[in-house]
Amino acid sequence: MINYSFFAGEKVFYLIASIIILSGFYLLFTKKNLLLAILALEIVFNGINLMFATVSFYYGDLTGQMIVLLSLSVAAASFAIGLILVLNYYRLKRSLNIEGMTELRERIEDGDRDGND
Amino acid sequence: MVRPDEYVPTNYLSVLIMVIVGFIFGLGGLIFGSFVRPRFYYKEKLVPYECGNEPSGLPWQKIAIRYYPIAILFAVFDVELGLIYPWTVGFSGLTSTGFLVMIGFLLVLLLGLVYDLKKGILDWHRR
Amino acid sequence: MVSNNLFLEILLILIKIAVVLGIVLLHAAYTVYAERKIIGRMQARLGPTEVGPYGLLQPIADLLKLLTKEDIIPLEAERLIFLVAPLIVLTFAIVNLSVIPFHPSFIIADVNIGILLILAGASLAVYGIILGGWSSGSKYSLLGGLRSAAQVLSYEIPLGMSLAGVILAAESFKLSDIVNHQAQSFFGMNAIPQILGFIVFLICAFAETNRAPFDLPEAESELVAGYVTEYSGFRMGMFFLAEYISIYVMSLLIVHCYFGGWTLPGWLLTIFPPLKFVPAPLILLIKVYFFVFLFIWVRATYPRYRFDQLMSMCWKILIPVSLLNFLIVAFLKRGGF
Amino acid sequence: MARPLFMSIFLLLFLALFLLLFRQKKVVYQFLVYLVMMVLLGIVYLFLGSEFLMAFQIIVYAGAILVMFLFFLYLYPEEEFKIQDMRNSTLIKTLIPSLLFVITLILILFTFDVREYEASASVYSVKELAKLIYNQYPLAIFLLAFILTYPMIAIYLLMKGSESDD
């Protein structure tokens, strides 16, 4: 299955893209730092970009490269806004722990307790 | 024209070799130096410099937030630069729409910069 | 047969690299000497005189001293990052040399995106500064690294923007195409129609190389030595070698982009025909020497800027001016000039 | 001849970086692994016939967007960057979707056959890319300008917050 032509063809690029996406998923699902969660989303972004560029190259359509350019530009804006949000969250809570982010849930419980009283 | 599964960017071989040579140049100097340089370490020598005093705590404390807007502004304008470059190279093939859209792009971003500067993002002193 | 050709090709590239590195490193070493000598004369001192005749062997003595100095890693440092940071800076300073032509037919890597590779090298070299300052474990390094990083990042924007004007004039990323385009143009150099871009580029070149009047890393009175505070021996030498190499890269870029590289403008040749017989490398060398001298001259003349002045000058003056230059070039070219 | 060699080297490098990611305990080192990955991805774009994408990836992505992340290292105290893994129950719950994703991907990779490539390769110059973007999709670029102004406005909100903080 994996032979000489595999490494010349397009499947090896999909494999690399899946490794990148998987490393993003690993960071996103296992680390409890909010900053790393945003970084992980960016990694997934890049894996998908690689797939677009691969299709663009092998099937002779330039649109894929254009999509990569535009999505990288949008990624810049989204990453900047995400980091600003994280910074403001840190300033409020003095922590970046995802497991400590339970404000919404606690407020509902408080409301119930108030209603019962 | 070559087939896609035979394409190799041969021009960049020399850049690759240059990277390797540059890295080996620095690393080789370090390794060569490690044979001749003296090693007399004691605690006072390894303490970070702080005008001769005992260092007070770790350096990684809270630092002013004023540097952070510079990083974000830089990222935004770097994206702008990255989108300008293909426009400059393909200039003679552009239609008038293609010409005007980049002028509009630049003006919108300039408007954003003017907004930030008016709001005092880079004013180091408090108003 | 194929592998034989490849081997020969690699050998040829290695010889080219050795020639370029030899020339540039020799120049970089003697620029240190020239700088001390010139600044000494400008301040009514003598400069180095002890080692060799007129102190000519001083660079070799400096090199030997740096190699044999102790290599100190502070206790608080993040070891791996601390060790790698100067290597990053030096490597990318050297890589920038690979796309610059030194002669009409002498270039290490003839790639289509020449200038972009230089910008890419510059933007990756910033990591050396940031990580070196962060990992040292000293407060001065941390603050100095942050300041130099903010400075280098900010000044990359007007630098790239004024370069965009040059690229637009020639419609190519290749430096040799840019030089040839200037030789065929009316003025013979880009510096006359794009005078705004040239001034912005010159200012940014000083800031990108961390030279006076923007030498905040060396602001001894405030930050000791910036991000190099904790570095010693050959690692500090690597930072300084990278600085002097990038002086040459910047001078070569200025000469190629704004002053016609190895060509002389056509109107000068019609006024004074014997200049046709001056060899191309000599013209390039004289122009580059002038700009390296300018780097030293400015250091001896201008006082240091304050950090907030530096930032507001970049974002409030240089970026709008370089944008204006770019728009002027674009409209002129669209209008058919 | 050389392309399979280079591509297998790239595949091995990416695998090694992926495995290296598991061993890092600090955010800085995880970030550095990711940075190396992105620079390598730029070189992979070179093998996809797009020099400009390599330059864009290195100048804009590695040189600007990820630098923003590094500025965070300066802004926060050091203890915040020693991270731990999540609790075990969440780990299992959240790893299942990603494993499913990978299994699907591998199935797609090795069961379906690809189309025959066109004989003439598609190594386009930057000029053709520029013509495509600016002549045929000008509205996308113009909208991008507005998207890029959002962070600029967000900076002002951030700085406004910091003044009330002191």
C-alpha cells in the first residue's frame, strides 16, 4: 500500500495534514489552558489549508491557493481577537484554567436556590 | 512543464544548503570554543545580573500591557503587506476593478490605524 | 549519472557560499575595526592602535578573546531556549545573503521570490531576540528583549511597504530584475522618483539592525545591554556578528533597490563617458562602502531616541509616508509614466 | 526521483514533531514545536508549486501571528505556563471524537483511489495568482479589509479596560 508512488502522489500531503490536525486536537482536548485551546484551533486551521493547497496543485486549479491566502488572513484577525478575549478573561479571573470556567453554571444554581427560598 | 508528481523545486537547494551552513557555522564556533574556554563556575557567577544586589524574585512578573497592541497592529499590517505583494507583481495584468480594490483596501486599513491613534493606543503618557 | 551531477552541483554551491561568506565575514570583522577607528577620530581619540600596525589585527584578537571566554548560563535560565536563541539570529542573518546578487551573474540562489526570502529571514530572526530575552531569567533581558522585539516588529511594516514601491516599479521580486529595471529607467535609479520611500527605508534599516540612533538594546543607562545582558563569550559574539552581517545586507539592499546596484545611471554616462570602463563589482563596492560609512557616521552624530518617541514615529509618520509613496508609485504607473 | 525522498523526510519530521508534542510540559515548548511545524509547512507548500504561499506562511503566519502569542509569555507570570493535563474522565470523553476523525481519515486515505493527474503540472507564477484574486474576487479582498479592522477596534477596548484596572 505504501510504496514509491505513495510519496510522490497527493496522499502523503493528506497524511501530513491529518497529523497537523490531530496534534491540534490533542492540545485542544487534553490541556486545560485557555491559551493553548486557541493555539490548537489555529493548528487545525493550518491542516485544512494544506489540504486546499494540495488539491490546488494536483488538479491544476489556482482557487485553492487563493483560499489558503484568504483563510490565513482571517486567521490573523480571529487569533488576535481570541487572544484579546483571553487577556481580558485572565485579568478578571487571574487564571486560565478551563476547568475553572463554571460561572454560567453556578449562576443558574444560585438562581434556583433563590427561587426555593 | 513537469507532471505534479515529479515536481521538485530545484532552485531552493542552495537556500537549504545556506541554512545548513549558517547553522553549522554558529554551532561549530561553539563546539570549537568549548575545547579552549575555561570553566570555573560558582554560584555568584551564575546569578542573573541585578546591579550587584541579590536578585529579588523571578523576572517573569506582570509587565505593562502597552506592548501588546503593537504586536496586534503589526500582525494586521503584516497581513496587509502579504496581500500587497502579489498585487504589485501582477500589476500590469490587473483590470481597473483589481486596481481600485487594493486602493480601497489600503484606505480602510489606514482608517483603522487613524482610529487607533486618535484613541491614544500608542500614547505612552496618560492623558 | 544523475547523482554525479547532483554532487557537482552541491560542490559548486558550496564553493559559492564559501566565497560569499569569506568576503562578508572579513568585511564584517573589519567594519568593527573601522567603526572604532572612525568614531575615535570623530571624537578626537585614536581608536585601537596596540595590536599590529595601526591596530589592524584587532578583529582577530577580538575573535580569539570571544572564543576563549567563559560560557555562562544563568541559574534561572530556560536552558534549551537560551542556548538556541543566538543560533537562530546568526543563521537567518547569514541566510539573507543567499538571494543577494554580488555581480550580474553571481548569485547563490536565483529564486523568484528573492526579496520575500529576505523579509522572511528577518521576521524569523525576531524569534531569536524574543526568546533570548525571555529565557535569560534576568529582568533587564526580559524588558530589553520585549523592547527590541517591539521595535524590530514595528519597523518591519514601513520597511516592507517602501520595498513594495520598488517591487511595483520593476514588477518582480528578483533583485537582479530590479537592478536591470532601474538601469533602463529614465532617472537610472529608484531613489529620485521614490525619494520618500528611500528615506523611510533608510530610517527603517537603522532600526532593523538595532543601530544608533535606535540602539535601545545597548542603552546602557537604562537596560544594561538589553537582551544580551546575560550572554557571554561566543554567544554574545554571535549576536554582534549577526548585527554586522545585517548591516551589510541592509546596505546591499539599499544599493540594489534604490541606487541601481552595479549599474551607473545613463545620464551620468553621457555627461562623463569614461565611467563606462569602471568594472561592475567596483561600482557596487563603492556604493556599499558609502552606506556602511553612513551607518557609522550616524552612530557618531545622533543621540538616542526614547522608546515612546520611537514607536510613535514609526506608526504616526513612517507608515503613512511609506503608504503615500506606494500610492504615488501605483497611480503614476497606472497613468502610464 | 527526489520528490518521494523529500516527502518521506517531511512525513518523518512531522511525525517526530507530533510525538515530541506529547513530552512537553510547558506551554513555551509546545509553542516552539508548533512553530517549527508551521515553518516546515511553509516548505511543504514549496513542494506544492507555490513559492508565494511559502513566503506568506513564513512572513505572515510564523513571523507575525505567532509572535502575538509570544508576547503573551511576556505579559503573564511564569506559574501560569506550567500546565497540567485535564482530568481523566474528560480526556476519554473528548478523545473519542478525534479518534473517530482519524479513523475516518485513514479509511478515506487508503480505500478511495485518486483521479489521474493532468499531464501538465500546475506551477503557477505569482502573477496568475494576483490576476485571479484581484480581478475575479475583488469583493473578498475588500471584505477582508473590514475583518482586519476588528482587532484594531478590539485593541481600544483592551486598553480601555487596562486604564480602569490601575
